[in-house]
Amino acid sequence: MARSTSKNSATYGDQQVRRGAGGETHQVAEEGYDVLTTQQGMPVSDDQNTLKQGARGPSLIEDAHFREKIFHFDHERIPERVVHARGYGAHGFFETYEPLTDLTRADLFQRAGEKTPVFVRFSTVAGNKGSFDLARDVRGFAVKFYTQEGNWDLVGNNIPVFFIQDAIKFPDVVHSVKDEPDRAFPQAASAHDNFWDFISLTPESMHMIMWVMSDRAIPRSFRFMQGFGVHTFRLVNAKGKASFVKFIWKPKLGMQSVVWNEAVKINGADPDFHRRDLWNAIQMGDFPEWELCLQSFDQKFADSFDFDVLDPTKLIPEEILPARPVGRLVLDRMPENFFAETEQVAFMTQNIVPGIDFSNDPLLQGRNFSYLDTQLKRLGGPNFTHLPINAPKCPFNHFQQDGHMAFHNPRGRANYEPNSWGTEIGGPRETEAGFRSIEEEPEGNKQRIRPESFADHYSQARQFYLSQTLVEQRHIGEALVFELSKVETPAIRERLVSHLINIDADLAQTVADGLGLRALPKAATPMVEPRDDLPTSDALSILKNAPGTFKGRKLGVLITDGVDASLIDALKQAVDAEGAVMELVAPTVGGVEASDGTLIAAHHKIDGGPSVVFDAVAILAGEEGALGLLKLPPARDFVADAYAHYKFVAFTEPAEKLFAKAGLPEDLDDGFFPLGNASDVKAFIAACRDLRFWDRADGA
Ligand code: HDE
């Protein structure tokens, strides 16, 4: 950096710098810089030193600038969300494919091609704001549509069912999964006694447990996961006809998850793995997209099931009721400021618009009551809708006024209605076209009761488990064994296995064996006999719906001195053509010298670019360079992990020495691709479209 000095002034780059008496740097506002001021707008001459009595004397309380600066800093944090504290958001739009006038009068669904601005926040549930991204957990998938008739918040998850059937149990399930109150650990992990104690005493959670123990709970990225509204909602058309509806988001790039051992390592290597992924994709212009799909149905169809469509622990398989795509969501812009937007965004299930309505799902009803409280607590007053991220983008007029931080108050004299002040100053009026709740006859007596139609807790858990591929079933078994092995109380482990017997006998046995139980416990007594004849649903499996593309994924290439530069070029071209990304990893971030003498800079030093952060890897080593890799433990981990995580691996011949050192078998399987020259690249990249070489798992 250019630097000129005299005793009291200097220039760094284009910055004017003044030196203080102690040598400290004062950056002076010249040449187009704004003047630094206090919040009151007073220009500041010295932002480096507090006001003192004498050079070494005590600080003075009349230093209002210092007081204001520190006071504000001390108040920078707002309470984090009680759940879903860790999250990441982005702006975008929703584009309607075709008018849905037969189903709903919701304004955003009336015109083909209509684009509605949206803000989406993805999150984990259990961990605090600073926890890692790859916890085994449900992911929040909350969408705020800024429609022309008000904000509609679809506050969903990446799993279509939930742990509990009634909102009154929410504090219990959340307390149980969070860090235990006496010891304040574990953080962002369900693998502990309290969680499994509660779960094993709550059979209604069994369906959800199958999902959170599955690969759905360790997504590779927000971009590769589905989203669900979970509850049954209603759509209402202009004639007032209501239908039930379930909302599903499907990622255009297909679904993908990591394996558990990988998740554990990613959390160490890059705790921000998911947010970095979204940030990078959007910055690169590779905008993630989802389709919104509807499962709409009427009461007669609802009555055709044994289960209740108001029960949020149940789903309707897509094979029985296809999900109709009605529009696409595109995320194309990151917030300018994380706090202002992602942290302060206030999602509320009660934010619906004319044409959409609630069902009587008792979980949804409780949520509608709860979310307002949480916003008041977090955002500090009733005017959180005045924050730009929460304000509607359509006209809004009402007589609500005052309160903390009020930006919009009624103009003029009228702050009530009815009034007789006329159109000029009388303020807004009701409209016939406004929101109306659908009319419903109340039924039954006032009572605290769980309906009998909510009593089957195992049939759909079994259906989900049996719908998975063998690899996915194995992951569920392994996850249960891992989690329950962290449970210190044997009775809790056994109690959980007693439920698994009602789901699938083999799964129960696998978990019992994995835990070292001497004998299977007695099966838990079900409220109603579980059904074992529900047809499997391929739509529930990730692997059965493999996208068949490497698009949006990432290849990590470990290079050494002596690498053949033309191979790197060939890989890069093939990866670009695939719509994927390639990053180079080397013993130093400065890079390597290729065989033709060119210098190639790396994206990562080997320690910071482990194979777990890539979807597939290549090891392009020269003869000498390969010998150097043998001495580097992270290089050995790079290949050992890629192998253990079923990744496709391309390599130049000298890299085989590294494979041997890393303990890979001598006979490499078909997931390995020798790269002799550029023409070998094609087959490797084509194989990567399968994302993982699962045959290796079968052979394991
Ligand atoms: Fe939430 N939930 N929740 N929840 N939830 C919150 O609201 C609550 C439930 C979900 O990115 C809180 O603003 C209750 C189901 C998401 O900002 C809080 C019940 C589903 C987000 C709250 C539920 C969700 C939240 C915490 C049971 C999936 C993050 C901070 C009756 C369909 C939104 C906040 C964001 C956040 C309460 C159950 C999804 C405390 C009482 C079921 C995605 O209000």
C-alpha cells in the first residue's frame, strides 16, 4: 500500500491520515468521504480518544460522544428467537404460473406471471444464534410474501409433520431439546437425556422422529431442501367456497443431504456452511429456486382417511394426492444488513390475506396466538411493522398510533372511526372486499381433549421408514443409535426402542443391537392398532428423487507442484458447463507451480479446505508433490473422508500413494476415476451427477 509519512500526517492508499500525539491513526474526511457525526448529527473531530483531564488523567463524564457511542453499543443485541435463533435470509420474488381463481381469491394467485416480492429466512430450531449450521435438526423455511393485499407469511419447516399435536406442548418439546438447564449443554443437539425422555413419553412424536433421524435433518444446503406449510390451511375463492390445502416447496436443484460423520466435521471446518452456501450462490448469480406446490382437497376427501387432516403429525402422500406446481420462488438478493433484515424480520402465522384461511389444526391455532408475543418481546414494542423488512409493500391505512418508535401516525385530525370528517381528513374506511373468516358452525362442548381421530401415532412413521431406500433406512438406524448412545439413562433408551417395535421390527432390533440391549423391551401399548398396510410413498425419499445433475454443487481439487495445468483447465470447463463450481486446494494458499511452470493460486490451504465441504473431489498431484502430501495429515483426511462419505474421486496416478497412506483399499471401486489426460474428465463429471457413490455403502 502506498504510504507517505511525515511526523504528523500520512497517506494510506487514497486515505488522508493524521497522526495523534500517541501515534494513533485519524482518518480525515476529505475527497468525497462523509463526515463522521454523533447520532445527533454533530461532526466528530476525534473518534480515537476519550476526553480526559490531562494527557494521562481521568476521563470526563461530559464526553457525550463517548457516552452515546458506548451506550448504543451496549444495547446492540435484541433477544434472540426462543426457537429458530440461528437463521439466514434472502430477498427474492414469487412468480405465479397461472390464475388460481377456482381455488382462491388471494391477489397473488390471480394473474399469470405476477411477481410478488418475498423475504425468506431459513433456520435451525434448537441451537442458539451462534451455533453451527449442520446440527441434526429441523430447518425453518419461513416465507414472507409482500402481496398487494397485505403480507402473507408461510412459516414452515423442511419437514412436513411436527413433534406434537397441540400447541400447549410446545414449551415442553422445546425445553427438552434445548441445552439442559442445570448444565447449559449440549448446544444445538438433540442427543441427550431430556430430549429422548420427553420423546419416549410422547408417542405422537414418532412420525416426526423418523424424519429428524433421517437425512432430511442434515441437508447439504438450504438450496437443496424442500419446505412445507405443515398444517392444513384453507383456500377461499371469490364465491366464498373453501378448500383445504397443504403447501409444499420443491427445490429446482433437487434434494441433497450430507452423511452424519460429514456433518460433524463440517461443523468444525465451516460452522457457517449453509449461510456461506446461500451467500455464494446468490453473489455468483446462481439464484436458488423452488416451486410452490399445492395439495388441495375437500371435506369428502379428508374424510376418506383414518387420520385427521387437522393433525399436524400426519401428511397426505403425493401418490394419493399429487402436488400441483403453482409458481416459483427465486432468491436473488442478499440483505444489505443482516440485523436490519434477517434478525428483525417478524414472521407470524396469523399474517394471511383474503383468499387464504386457517384450519382448526390445534397447533396452528396456538401458533396464531403466539407469534405476536414473540415479536413484541424481541422487537421491543408494538410498532415492529414499521421496520422496512416487516412493513407491507402495498398501501396500508389504519388508526393505530403512538407507542415506542412510531414512524407512521395517522395524519390530520381523525384517529378514530366512524367519524364525519369527510374524505380529505377522515381517514380510511372498511371495504366489502376485505378479509372475512370463513363461516363455520361451532361443534361440541368446551373441553380440554385430544380427539380420537388423532390417536394413531405409528402407521405413518412406519410408512415413512419403509418408503426409504436401504441406504436411507440404515442412516435412520444409525442416527437413532448415535443419539440414544448419548442418553445416559438406560430406561430412556429402552422406552424409545419400545416405540420402534410398533414402527418396524427390524429397525427396533437394529437399534437395540446398536445400543447393546440384551433383549428387546415390550412394545409400547398403542392407542389404536397401527396399520401395516399403508402403501409406501417414493416422494418421501431423498435418494429415490435424485436430481441427476451436479448443477449447483461444488468440486474440490487438491493440487500440488508439478500438476498438469491442462487437466485443471479441462476440469474447470466441464464443471462450468455443468453449472457447478470448482475450488482449488493446495498445501499453501499461495498455490502451486504447474508442470509447465505456470503459477496457480489456491482458494484454500489444505487445512481449511477439507473434502467435507465439497460434493466430489479430484486429487491432481505431480510425482514430487504427491510425496509432499503424504506428510500432511489433512491431505490424508481429505481422501479418507471423501472415501468414507461415498464421494466420487478423480485422481492422477501419483495420488495413489496418498490413498495407500490414508488406508484406502488397494482395489479402488467404481467411484474412483483415473485422469490420464483431459479426455478422461467427461466420464468423471458425468458420474458426479449421481452426487454420491452409494454402492460403496453397500459394500461396506
Ligand atoms: Fe414456530 N415459533 N412455533 N413453528 N417457528 C417461532 O417466532 C411457536 C411451529 C417456525 O425465521 C417463534 O419469531 C409455537 C411449527 C419457524 O423468524 C415463536 C408453536 C412450525 C420459525 C414460535 C410453534 C414452526 C418459528 C420464535 C407451537 C413449522 C422461525 C421467534 C404451537 C410449521 C421464523 C419467532 C423466522 C419461530 C412459536 C410450532 C415454524 C416463539 C408456540 C409447527 C420457521 O413465536
